[in-house]
Amino acid sequence: MDEKGISKAVIKRLPRYYRYLGELLEAGVERISSNELSEKMQVTASQIRQDLNNFGGFGQQGYGYNVQYLYNEIGKILGLDTVHNMIIVGAGNLGQALANYVNFEKRGFRLVGIFDANPVLQGVSVRGIPIQMIDTIPEFLQNNDVEIATLTIPKESVVDMADMLVKNGIRALWNYAHTDLNLVVPDGVIVENVHLSESLMRLSYNLTSYERNQKNQ
Amino acid sequence: MDEKGISKAVIKRLPRYYRYLGELLEAGVERISSNELSEKMQVTASQIRQDLNNFGGFGQQGYGYNVQYLYNEIGKILGLDTVHNMIIVGAGNLGQALANYVNFEKRGFRLVGIFDANPVLQGVSVRGIPIQMIDTIPEFLQNNDVEIATLTIPKESVVDMADMLVKNGIRALWNYAHTDLNLVVPDGVIVENVHLSESLMRLSYNLTSYERNQKNQ
């Protein structure tokens, strides 16, 4: 599989393709044309053909795409065919919400530990996994093969935490704290920042500009 | 302020500018050059100048940008200078996490109601707001001026819920359910979908392709 020269924009669309194809599979759909996929995804059919050609082009003239095959191939490209062990640091509402989201397990993200600084939470279980204290993380990481840490802790402590996690072997950070970690981790450590407030601001922008347009008409 | 012809890509970057400028303000920084902003945001300086020129260009040669002024102007463009009333539908962990996030209030998103279908939660308060039952939503919306509904309910019920909310006057949906609502709401209703699993898949892709590259070296 040749993945050279795939643009970031295409990579960004792959999870969406994967999600849509998953929905089609659930609905029992076995094959789909780029036109149908286009309508469902609100992306042009030629864009879809172009995107999927990046990965060797799984479509066949007059047949369309085999949904299961495409789903599996995109899953492989996304690394969803291997198991990644994950811990969650920060067992507040958001941390617990993510811990309870079983779909992550289905896609190969196996939750192996949850940590918090609040002694009240010690031993409380989320989905069968007892919350442990944050100062036990280094020992835990020495004894367990963990690649991903999800950070649902306050902004103030997240840089030091990221630093400690990376020193103890964490390879990827899924960061919900309101700061970007990209600049503070060494090269080769993967950072994916989730900024929920930015999403709300986009909503606000769209709402406001729609209302302004209505007034001007 | 002329907002015509602003590309979606620019709009997408505005919340990031706003967040960075907010951090600078907190740190007491009064002015910043596009070069400094560029380094912090990992966007080229010419990109920053180009982006901000879209809004009349607030920079001055040899002085840079006035942080407070730029922050306020971008806030206005994003509609953050007016108050938007919001409800949360779904008071599970994720709904409660969002309800507890006070920064939203600071930016003009005022939480006025939380709803759930689970009778066990009736009357339980989150940040002083009692959880109400979902069947009371139509009456609530008739008596309160609410623009935004945050949807933290399962995928299975989200389409019907969106339909009911829109019929009762909701103008914007902030959707966390794992399905896109864009196709099911009427024109003019704003939808912002948050797909956390797609973010995790991007992380997985980056982690996997980094590891593949290491092996090939």
C-alpha cells in the first residue's frame, strides 16, 4: 500500500469515510457507487474517487465500491486493525464520559487504566476499571505497554503531565485541556488536541452571520 | 465590517486566533507581531497577515497587533459579544461535563436548562441548574428564548430530538451524537457536529504511520 504523498486533507476525511461506511455496513449495504457516497457525505463524487484512488482505488466501473472491503482497508490505513492500549488521566465527568464510550474498544483502543489526583475517587470503578492515583502512573507505565494517554485534566497541569508521560514511554497524547501540546513534546510524539470551545465558536459564528444576513435582506 | 467572501478555512482558524490571543491577554501581553504570533500558532506569518486582512487588517507596520483590540474584534466576528441561551439535552457524563465548563458562560453561552429522559436524574442539579425531564422541553422553549441546543444523547434518538427542537424554535444544534444532522434539519438551522471518535482515528493514523516509518528506516 503506497501512502506517500497523501495530503493532510485526505487523511482528515478518512475517519469520516470510515464512519459512513460503518453506518452502511450496519444497514446491510454491500456496495455503493461514488455518487451515492457523495450524496450521503456531501462531498463531490469526483472528490471521493480522487481520495480513494490515493489508496490504490478500490472501486470498479459499473459496480462501485465493496463497502466491507473499503471499510477494512481504510481501517488498516488508520491503524484500527491493531490494538492500542490507552490510559485516561483525569477522571472527572469528561474523563468518565470517554471511559464509558465502548465504541473506542471496538476500534482497537483498549482502556487499561484511569487516573486522578482526587483521593475521593481512589478505587471507584468506571466500566470495571478502578481509578488510581496519579502518582502511581510511572510504575503503571513500566509494567504495562501503553501507547496513548487521554488528558482530561486542567490546563494548568497538562504540560508537566505530558512531559512525565512522554518520559515514561507514552507515544501519543489525546489532549482535551485548553492548550496546544504540540510545542512542548519531543518530535515523534503524536498530539491530537480536541478544542471543544473552538467548535462552539464556529457554531456561534455561523449562527451570528446567518442572523446578520437575515436582517440585511 | 465586510465579511463577504471569507473562506471557510479562515473562519476555521478564527477560534484558534481568539484562543491564543486570550492566552496572551492572560499573560499580560499587549502587542504582538505577526512573526511572534506565527511561531506560537505554527502558521506562517504571511498566512496570519492575510487572514487578518480579511477583517480590515488591524496590524500596524512596526508595531504589530494590539492584542486586546484584535481579541475584541475577532470576538465580535464570532458573535461572542452577544449572549446566546443554550440548553443541554442528555445529562450523562458528557452532558454534565459540558454543563460544568464555566468558560462557555464567559464567552456568552448561557446555560439555561438541562434535560434527560432518566427519571432518576429529575431535580438533580448541575452547577445550580436542576435537570428536567425531556417531555417538558416544548413548554420550556415556549417560555424561554433559547437559540442553541447541545445534544449529548444516543445516536438512535438524536434525529427525532433535533426535529422536535427545531419545531420549537431552536436555531442551532451542537451535536455530539455519532451521526451528522446536517441532512435532516431545514435550511437555516446551524449544525456543528463534534465527532470525538474521528479525532481518535486521526491520532491512530499518525501513530501508526510514524511507527511504520520507523520500521522502514
